[in-house]
Amino acid sequence: MAESTELERVYTIPLRRAFRHAPRVQKTNRAVKEVRNFLVKHMKASDVKLGQHLNHFLWDQGIKSPPPRVTVKAVKDGEGVVRAELEGKTFTESVRPIPKEEEPEGLKEKLTSKLGVKDDKTEKPEEKKEEKASEKPATPAPKKTAPAKPAAKPTPSS
């Protein structure tokens, strides 16, 4: 018989005491931290990964009102990593969304990007730079100096 190196347990984690005194807009954040701390303490692991369903369950009612308790199935593998998921669901790791590319800010930029129309104004500065580079004279032009100010006229004395 081969021994499995996985440790599997089901916990009901009380969350209300953890977020009771937290600021209103930090309650769900505090609840997520409490789930992690509970699993670190009880499963004796340093790394805890929460599943997608568990994360959705905690954040479903918003940041201000997390659930008072959650039942979690925690599995610790041989490497010391605990994977926690809502009981009855299979573990799927939460995926962070890919950041969106920079979108055009103004209406004109949005329309030109959608329609694929090239704007003449964007091309002109490049053309001007190329024209100036090709038209530069080989010898530098003499420096122009400011004309000297005339001397102050003496006032007639009587």
C-alpha cells in the first residue's frame, strides 16, 4: 500500500468575530485574511491558495457584508501548499484578470481606433521631422546677435 502524502480536512471557519470590529469597507478583506490565517494555523502550512468558488462566495455580497461562516475543504500536498475550496466544489485556482490595454481617451481617438481611419495630424509631425532632417545645411548658419542698445541720451542741464 502506497501512502498518500496529501492531508485532507473539512473545516467550518467562523468569520464574524474577525470582521466584527473592522471598518465597513474592509470587512470582506479581513474575512479573507482570517480564512488564510485559520488554515495556516490548523494545517501547519506557510502557503495557502484559495479556490475560485471560495473567493466568489466570500465576495458575493460585496465588501461590506461577508458571510458569517464558511465551510471549506482544505487539501495539503507534500510540498506544504494548502489548497482550499468551498465544500462540494473542485479546486480551481483563482485567475487574475489580464490588465486592459490603454484605451483612447477622447471621442475622436475612440472613433479613429474603431474605424481604422488614419489622422493627418498624427502623420504630419513625423513627416516634418524627416523633411527637416534632410534639409539641414552642411555648414551651420552664423549666430545672430541682438542689436546693441543705444546709449542713454544725456539730459540737457540748464
